[in-house]
Amino acid sequence: MAKLSSVNKNEMRKKMVKKYAAKWAKLKAIAKDQSKPADERFQAQLAMAKLPRNSHPTRVRNRCALTGRPRGNYRKFGISRIMMRELASQGMIPGVTKSSW
């Protein structure tokens, strides 16, 4: 089980990303638009730099929904490889069976 503080910090980041998503998209579109003047694009870049650091989507870490483990996660299921194996062995994941030969 991961530290609860790490899991909570990541949840806070997810909320902040959601809150600033529209502002990020607007500023990024201005900064990438080559038809706009260079000083306007530069001002958009400065505005992006002033946004909170945790509001950028790359700061969010994929974690297991059950244990909070940060590594070895399956995106499709949202759980770690360890929980995936346990739940698949118990038959708790539909359509997934443990192979044996």
C-alpha cells in the first residue's frame, strides 16, 4: 500500500489539472499559433509559466485505484500488475482468465 499522502497529493493534482484545463488549452493555442505576432505568443508563454506547477497534466501520476502503487499499472483496468493477478485468479475481472497448460 502506498503512502496515503502520496495518493492524496496525486488526487489534488488531478483536480487542479481539471480546473486549469481550459486556460492551458487557450494559452497553448495562442503560443503555438504562428499567425499571431511574436510578442503576443511570448506573453502567452509567460502566462503559462505563471500558472501553478501542479496544474500541468504531466504532473499527474498513474496509480493503482486499489493500492495506490505508482508503478506497473495497466491503463485499461486502472490497477497494478499485482492486483491484476490477484483479481484475475479470483475471477473478479470479466473476460480475464489465468492460463494453464
